[in-house]
Amino acid sequence: MIRHDLVLMKKVLRLFAMALFSGLQSNVAMKAYSAWEFGKINTKETIAMAQMTERMKELFDKVPTVVLSTVSEDGTPNAVPVGTKKILDDETILMSDQFFNKTRANIETNPRVGVTFWEGQEGYQLKGIVNIETTGRRFEDTARWIEELGTKVGVPLKSKGAVILRIDEIYGVAPGPGAGKKLA
Ligand SMILES: Cc1cc2nc3c(=O)[nH]c(=O)nc-3n(C[C@H](O)[C@H](O)[C@H](O)COP(=O)(O)O)c2cc1C
């Protein structure tokens, strides 16, 4: 058993080293870490991504808010509405943190999150690992966007971070026989 754990630990450390030294974003390392934390050691599973369809992206853009769900270290769930959200590509979304409090603390100890959005009876749930970027181009673009938004609505707004979700699973949440079905 101990020997088995050591082998797993070696695999995880190797993943970390590869991610860090190949100059990839830290969310790759984060994903490997999370996979380890959640007892997933299958390398294929670690790198699996799920892609949103055109329809999912259209709905994500259209809804005014999505619900971001996180979980604390002791297992307490926390779901909050998020209005400042963007699609970066088929498998990546960005949410801006202006007011996250418990959400942020939860992400720092457990970066695995869910994002649910719907309109009428059609809805989707994205799951994956987030990374909070507080420097770099994506954060700077987000900071500018949020500042401009604040000016537009007449309330000063400041982004504390760009929360980037790499989607690894997508479920439907529409009521009916297909409810909760894995779509990607
Ligand atoms: C409609 C609506 C949209 C919101 N959008 C955002 C948002 O885009 N970014 C943000 O940081 N907080 C947003 N909030 C605030 C958060 O939902 C929440 O208040 C904040 O994360 C603090 O809760 P927590 O301690 O559970 O994280 C929004 C709230 C509402 C009601």
C-alpha cells in the first residue's frame, strides 16, 4: 500500500515538473494537483477536456448570470451568481472576481468548480478546474473590461482576478428523461 502511494506520488510530481518546465500555464499543474487530490491518477483523465457546442456558447453568452458552485475544505457547498463572464474558447470560460469571498477561499483549497446556466427549460452544467490569474494579459484585459463596466453603470468596479475555468465535463440540466445526462 505504502509502495503504491509512493508510485502515485512520483507520477504526480513528474506531472508538476513537466507542466512547470514546459512553460505551460499554472492551471495545468493545478489540474494535475487537483486530479491527485481527488484520487484520479489516470493521466488520460487528467488532460481530458470537454468542448461546448455552438448552442451552449450562444446560451452562455445570452444569460445575464451563471451560477458558480464551489465547495469548502470541510465540504460546505457555496453557489453564487456571476454576471461578468466570457467565453475564451470552446473549452475555456472566464469569470471576473470583484466580490468573491467564500468562493475565493474555496477555490484556493479546492479548484474544482461547477458552473450552471439556463434559460427556460434548457440548461447546462460545466465542470472543471479553475485557476485565478492576477497578472498577465488575460487579467489586464479583464481589469480594463470591469473598470469600463463600472464607469458605464456608474459604480466603481475593480477586478481582483480572472477566474479561468478549463472545462472537463458538461452535463445537461433540462428537466425530463435526459436530465443530468453527460453531454461531453
Ligand atoms: C446578479 C448578480 C451578479 C453577480 N456577479 C458577480 C460577478 O460577476 N463577480 C463577482 O465577483 N461577484 C458577483 N456577484 C456577487 C457574488 O455573487 C457574491 O456576492 C460574492 O461572491 C460573495 O459571496 P461568497 O462569499 O459566497 O463568495 C453577483 C451577484 C449578483 C446578485
